[in-house]
Amino acid sequence: MEQPDWVTDKASWRKHCRRVVARVSDLIDGKASVIECAREIVKLEFWLRAEEDSSFIMFRKISDAGEGLPSDSERQRWPGEERDIEDKKIADFDGEWKDVAMAAALSLKEKYENQTSS
């Protein structure tokens, strides 16, 4: 992807591109859950003015669908049984959304990784 004409702060643009690539790479490599990745990607779409990009739209849908699920860091403080119940819900959610999330992640990685060092 070419850097858009509206970019005035190239360092900030590259930083946000790197963050997108890092978050989707975490998902692709199995280091992040689908919902955690979606929540982080949604935060970045604003900075990249990518609200109309189909991959960002998909992550927004995933984030909205998982609205009631706790974050990974929040769950770590919970007692064992409660955490196990939520872990199951998140695993089910991830299973439901994994294929579309992976497709969107691969698309974003391809689109933004060449911007991380330019």
C-alpha cells in the first residue's frame, strides 16, 4: 500500500502500520486471541483512516460481537472456575470467528508490512 497523500507525520504513520502488523502477526502466530486482536485493530483503524477498509470492518464486527467478553488481562485475576468458564466462552468465540479473522489479518499484514520501514 502506498502512503496516502494525507499523511503529514510519516513517523506516526509508520508507527501505526507497525502496530497493525504486530497485532495481526500475534493472531496469525497464535499469540493472541481473535477478540484481543480485534479490539486492538479497531483502535488503530482511526489513526490510519481505514474505516472503509473491508479488513478493518471485519475486525470491528468481531469486536462488536465479543463486546461482553472480558479481556485476557482482566481474566487473569479471576478465580479458577470463573476463569475456566470465560476461557471456554472465548475459545468458542475464537472458533466461530477464526477463519474470517485470519483472512482479514493476512490482508492487513500484506497491506501494511511494507510501510513499517519505508
